[in-house]
Amino acid sequence: MVQIINTVDPQEVDRENATAVNKAENRSLYASREAIHPKAAHGRFRTFKWTMVIVLLGIYYIAPWLRWTRPGDAPDQAILIDMANRRFYFFFIEIWPQEFYYIAGLLIMAGVGLFLVTSLFGRAWCGYACPQTVWTDLYIWVESKIEGDRNARIKLDAAPWSVSKLSKRAFKMLVWLLIAIATGGFWVFYFADAPTLLHDLVTGQAPSVAYFTIAILTATTFTFAGFMREQVCTYMCPWPRIQGAMLDEESLIVTYNAWRGEPRMAGRKKAEAQGLKVGDCIDCNNCVAVCPMGIDIRDGNQLECINCALCIDACDAVMDKIGKPRGLINYTTADLYAANVAGKNEHWNWRHLIRPRTIIYFTAWAGVGLAMLFTLTHRTQLDVNVVPDRNPLFVTLSDGAIRNGYTVKILNKRQEPRTFRLTLDDLPGATMEMVGESGAKGTSFDIAVEPDKLKAVKIYVSTNDPEIIEHERTRFEFKVEELNPKGDAPAESRTYDALFHGPDGKE
């Protein structure tokens, strides 16, 4: 027997290993973005998306210019976040700093509402209302109007640079930039009187923070909507990961019905003539061409899918052409999909919306909303706060009386001047002295407060009653009552519990 032994040159092995190492070192760990050029879609979901774009952008760009007459120095702006004066105005509603719980309530409602919508309709927020989606839709529309639809844009990308290509790209970038500047510019209008701020911006008199904010929002809008697009949704936004916990077997999501579409085949007439079994999908790839995320819905539910349903419009149009029923791609649930796979012809109905998860979400959402509405409609237009002097707690006067100092703050939330009577209660024998009133003493004072203003007055409370002085702390009340209310409005009053400190309270 002849044994053949293969010998390997060690130097050749070293060269091959070195080549492999060099290739590994030169291999980039970053995959450059492949441009996605979605094809224009037509149908009911595309129409709904355009409606959402118009409504949401209309609200964003128009809202700062709506006027609402307000007395005093407050700007006549319907929606205003007045950071300088620490107020939030929404038409007839005015939120003060101490009422920040309304803002917290709105944020809670937004979060729970997002959970509710996701459990019902999947990533409907991402597909129709997310700012990234809205501005990306606008940017893609501008791009298609200047450079053409999908095929024209793909050809333009591959074409060498020319005057025509350069002019189209430059014009597109200019329109994108103008939209981005408007986005940042209109954002700052929510924080100051819009006409005044616009004049200051144009004349260079606006605060530097306004220009800085516009620059930041311009850059982010231009970059995110123009160049990053689907990458923001896939890599930057945490919601695709979180929304998985919000879905269940009854959540409506965009689904390719493989039980009906497979096996897919392009030449279905020829295949049917040969007696082959074919599905309704003709593998035209229109669903892929219209997808702004660049995915194939036929691969199943994917993290990148934003449930915009444009693939449904594209597929329905193809089904109409080949004489097949619509719904090869549609909104359906995992349970309905499994039922159809099992041969049961089941369809979605509104009863699928009512289940324990959605009931809990809706109850929490509605509960917070009703609680806020109740407190908003029953809140008083008068607020009182008393801050006692801490250093010193008390002062012993020359006649042996003990004096405590307090700062009484009266907040008039109405848009009209009001007069209030401040009264000292439950402290027998004590008198008040209001600083700035020429040393006048008594048990009550009338205080005028301007519209929508807070007035702080310094009050000294004195007593020489031995029973009060000997106590470390004595409870009493400041009572504030409205005088001469206008119209049929009832007179408002508030009480504030306070402490009077005696000599023992210093120890």
C-alpha cells in the first residue's frame, strides 16, 4: 500500500493567515446607510396619513399666532409658555407654577394614552403622528416633487454629477432648509409673544437663546428628516423596543397573510395552467417599494415596521388589477391570523377592542383626565400662602409683648382687580401691624390686588396675653375674604393655619 502524505509549506500558511488578519482589520464595523427611495402610494391609508400631516403641521405652525385678549401685561396669545413670568396660557385656562400638577397630569395621560393606542392598533403613533414621521413625510414629498418618483430618484443617485443633478439637489436642500428653519422658528414662538418675537428675530434684537434654539432645531430637523429618516426610528428611538410589551394577541398590526399569499409566484397564469398551486401574492414587490422603512412585510412582524399601512394600499391596488380580493396585507391580530391558518374564516370586529389590558389603560387614562377636569373646573381664583419669619422666631418688645413676623402672599388669579380682607382669627388679644401702613394696628386689613398678580405683604402679629406667651406654639388662622365680588360670582375666601411662637419655642 502506498500512503500519500500531503505536505504544507509553513511559509504559505503564514502568508494566508497574515492575509486573513489584514482583511479582518480592514473590514469596517460600520455599515453605511443604503438610501431608501419609497414609491408614492395611493389609497385610503395614504390619504389618512396626508390628513394627519396637514392637521398636525397646521396646528404646529398656526397655533402660536392665535390671539386671545388678556388684561394687564400678559401677551394676547392663546397658547403661550411664559417662562419669564412662570405661566402657561391655553386660551381661557391659565396655569400657575404651583399648579404644575396639571402638566404632570397631561404627561401621565399622554403616556397611558400611548400605551392604550399601542395595545389597540400597534405602532399607530409611529406611523401617523410621530414628529419624525410627519416631517419625514413632508421631506419625501418635497424630494419627489423636485427629483421625481422612486425610479427617477434611484437613477439620479446613480447618475454622475451634472448641472441638472446639482441644481435639483441644491433646490431640494434649500427647500428642506427653509422647512427646518420654520420648524425651529415656530417652536420659539410658543415661549414669547409671536409677533413681537418675530420682529426681534428679524431685527437682531431677540435673546441669544432664541437664535440658539432655532439653530439646534433647524439642524436636527434637516438631518433627521432629510438624511437619517428610518435610522432614527430603528436605532435612536426606544419605543420600538418598549412597544413589544404593549402588544398582545389581540393587537391590530400590519400583517402579510401568508396563509393566503403563499406560495408566491410572478407568472401565476402559466403556473395555474400547469396545475401548480399558487398563492395570491404575485411577488411584484410593490409593498417593499412603498415602504418608508425599506422592509419586506412578507418577512413577518419586524422591529422596523411603523405600521404606516402604505404596503396595504400598494397591495390592494395590485389585488384589484388581478381580480383578487383585497386584504392580502391588512391590519389583523395574531389570534385572527392563527385562526385563518387553521382554516377558520374569522374577521375582526369591535369586540376585540374590549379586553382586560385595554380596560385598565382606558380606566387609568380617563380617571386622570376626569380628576384634572374636576379640579380645573372647581379650582378657586384665590390662593393664599403664609411664610413665617425663621430668624428670629419671635421678638420681645419693650412692653413685654411678643411679636412674630409673617409674609402673607395673596394670589389673584382672575383677570380683574380685587380687594381682600385679611383677618386674624383664633388668637385672642393679638393685633396685626402691616408694614408700610404707618404703624396702623388692628385685627383686619383690606388689601387690593391687581389682576392676575400676586401681592406679598409683611405682617407683624403681637400679643402680651400670658396664656399665649407661655405656650411654645399656639395655632391660629389668617383668613382672607373677597370684598365686593363683581356680577353673580360668589365671594371667595381662604384660611391658612399658622403658628405663633412664644419664648419657650426658641429653646
